[in-house]
Amino acid sequence: MSRVLVIGGGVGGVSAIIGLRRVNKSAEITLVEPKEYSELVWGAYRAPFDESVAKSSLCPLAPLCEKHNVKHVRKLVTELTDEKAVLEHGESIDFDVCVVATGATTQWPVLGRGPPQAYGAKDDTIEGRLQKLKEEGKRILDAGTVLIVGGGLVGVEVAGDVAGYAKKAGKDIDVTLVHSGKHLCPEMDKEGAAMVKSQLEGHGVRVILNEKAKQNKNGMWTLETSGKTVKAEEVILTVGMDACNSFMKNCVGSNCLNDRGWVDTDEYFRVRGSSCIFSIGDCCTTLPNNAKDIMQNIQIIGHNIHLTLETIAAGEDTDAIKNLKMVQLGPPVYVATTGPYSGVMHSPLLNTKRIVP
């Protein structure tokens, strides 16, 4: 029986499982994911402030695994080779094909994106995760001043939600968003970014551009250029992301990770240097941080894994597989919500505030 190992139970890992099962009903699939749930991470930015969003963002893995005949192992992978994954406490799982879908980490731990080691034991359950989100939201909304550092899509959405949900709760919070660039949301053009800025300021968010906020020795946050102090009882860092793949540093040679630490993949989702290890999601270089692109490629990654399994079963060379399908990318579309009831959508054709949230 063909053996497939999927590391990571987020959108990427779940997509790989569903895609493979559509074309292969018999492969033995093992999912290694410490948590009992899969989290829709785009909801995590609002989840601390809205319990209904938090609940709808958490999907138990047990029904999915039962439906698709998947064995769920709730442990961590500590090392990966071309043939097996080593787990914590020295256990190991052999495989014919492996899919790495471990995602990326942010500097705001509550977002739920990051290595499982960053979570407490309670966060591995849905109940524990909901409690942590609730506590984080209350802590932020109880503050008088909140500083968000980083004005990309994540920082913009967090700033809008803090201001919006504070207003809904009848609380007066001074929200400041500091961004080092000339305009917010670098993924958008200037027109779309200007619309985002206007909406945030309309909600009472103070937006500071072309500045970097840094913490000094006294714990105060100051602006690098002007030297002015920014009052902040709570600080939320939304600058940058790092792939969760430390277990791959010794995997399939030195070309497995690129110079920024992301899993280097080709146009077929295969990890460079290996014909039997695939990667999907925002831990790798093939797809951007975009769930839309992941989901529209479900069929493709399922086909490529299945074809690789057939080649291995036939005893043929996996480096010379033909008929693999290439990643399909649609036109880039970005949405930045600026509070519970407003937002901006950017596409190559237009910027609009009428389609979201």
C-alpha cells in the first residue's frame, strides 16, 4: 500500500488530503498535526474580538480524518529525510510521498500561526484555543492605547478591528498604526492603499507612514526618524513572517530551503532536490500567502502526488515523471478589511469598497 505523510493540518495540508483522495482512495495517509483542529488563519485577526468568528474559524480534524480514512498523529516532526519523518521522543514514520504544509509564524502569537512549540498544551484543543483568543481580545480592548507596528494587510485588519470592536463595546481606545513604507498594504497600488488609509482614519485610527517604531531601553516605543514617543499600553507586532520548517534544515541536501528559509519548490509543488517531497501553503515559495490559490490547486497537487505514487509502485524513476501538472495562479486579488463593516478590495482591474467585507 502506498504511504503518504502530510505534515501540518492547516489549509494547505487539508487541501492536499482532499485533492489526493479525489484521485486515490487506497493510499495510506497519515497526518501529523499536534492540534485537534484546523484553523482558518484569515479569521484569526478578528477572532480575539468576535467569538462567532473564533468559533467558525476552528474546524475539528476528527471528522475530516474519518471521512477520508486518514490516521491523525498528534505529535511534532523534529527531522525529515527522503524516506521518513522523525517525531518527538524518537518515533518515526516511513513514507513514499511526503507533503510539508506547516505554514508560517507571525510575531503576534495569538494569531495561531507558528510552530506548535509556541502554544501551551491547552491550545491544542478547540476549547483551549477559544479561551486564549477571548483572553487576548479582552486584554487589548481593556487597554487605553494600542500600537500596531506594520501596515501590511495583517496590520491594517488588526488596527481596523481593534478600533471597530472597541467602539462596539463602548470603549475609548487610542489606536496608532505605524508603517515604514510610503503607503499601507504594499500588495495594493497607491489608489487602493489611499482608500484603506482613509477608512482607517475614519474609524479613528492614527496612521503614521515612513516611520519605524522601536522599543528603547526603558520599554518605551519611539519613532526612529522623529524621535517622538508613542503611547502604548499594548503593542501588536505585525511585521514579517517566517516559515515553520526547522525540521527540514538537514533534509534532501542544502538546496531544500532558500536563503530566506522558505521551502524551495518548483512549479509542480515538489521540493527542490527531492522528487517525493511536496510542499504547499505559505511555508514554501510556489504559492503566495493566499488561500484562494491553494484551494484552486487542490486537484493539481492531488494529481501530482498520485502520479508520483504510481511511478514508485511501478519501480520507475521519479525524477523523470511525465504528465505532472503545473501550479495554476489566477490574477492577484487582495482584500483588506478595515473594521467589522468596511474594507477595500484590490484587483488588477479596480479598487472597490463595495464588495467587502
